[in-house]
Amino acid sequence: MFFLLNQLNVSVICFLTEFLQKQRHKVDVTLDADTAHPRLEISDDGKSVKDTGTIRNVPSKEKRFDSHTFVLAKKGYTCGRHYWEVDVGKRRSWVLGIVRESVTRKGTLTPSPKNGFWAIGLAAGRDYWAYTDPWTRVSVSGKLQKIGIFLDISTRKISFYYVHKKTALYTFSLGGDSSQEEKFFPFFSTGPSAAETDDEPLRIARDFEDDGDE
């Protein structure tokens, strides 16, 4: 029994060390209002987004999503390691991850790796899902409030973390190889357009201090 407990403690310490190393790759993520669906309102500092529930009069842009409440970050990545955190608060619906730069912006689409999306989310305040094809349920103890996202283009992987408990949630393989010069952008969604409007914003974390996840 002592041996098993000791092995468990070593595993926990190794994972925590690995997680802290990922946090050292923190990047400054800012939202690109020109990509945001007309219902979405981006804060002046570009660090949060909320669903207004109303189609706003915004400039028509080729890169703007017009059928789903999606928005991308201003900066995309073709190489390296990148880590950021998002505070989802008490929202009942959200989706977070990355997309290829070439992802479809107009008309309806389904987030999935084959469509250029690697993302997880909460649906209707009940279940957490990885947007594979078909969806994969993500087992979570408690309610997520802050999500850590680590994109490692060198290994072609993106991983999601439960920040408060410092545990892994899900990892996607991006496929291909690191020599491919495709750009990946951080991706955010307030959930289905048909869902009841939740005016609590998604916030990009400015620091990595725990803030009381339940």
C-alpha cells in the first residue's frame, strides 16, 4: 500500500510540475472584433466577450462569422508552444479551443477537427463535451470556472486543463506535422445562438491565480 501511495504522489508531483511548465508559455491573447458574430460585443481591451442577444449594426467583414456566435483572437500561431486561460464564470454554455485560419466563416457549420475546430465546451449547463465527431463526453468533478489551454504545435497537440484542480480535461491531436505552415487561432464561443441569452462574459485571464472554482 505504501508503495502504491508513493507512486501516486510521484505521479501527482510530476503532473503539477509539467502543468507549471506549460503555464510558462503564457501568451497575451486579445479578441479580434472584426471576426465576431454581430450579436457579440467585445470589451474595449479585447479581453472579454458577451452575447448581447441582439444583431448589432457592425461592418461587414469577410472574416466575420455570420451564423454562429464565434470570435477569434487577433493573433494566430504557426509554430511554438502557447498557453492561455479563460474564465467562463457561471455561464451555462461556452466553447473554447483553436481553429485553422482557413475555417469557414459564413453559413452554418459544425465544430469538429475535420472542419478545422479543436474545442471543448459546456452545453446547457449540464454536460462537458470535446467536439470530436461524434462528440466525446468530458468527465469533470465539480463545475469548471477557469480553463487552461496549451497549444504545442511542435507535437501537433492541444490540451485543456481544469485550472483550479490542475488536472487534464482532454487532448486533441492536430494531425499533420509541424512543418506545415498553417496558422492556428484561439477560438471562443458563447454557445448556441438559439440558447437563452446569458449576458455573463467569457474573460481571458490576465493572471494565473486561482479564483475559487467550486
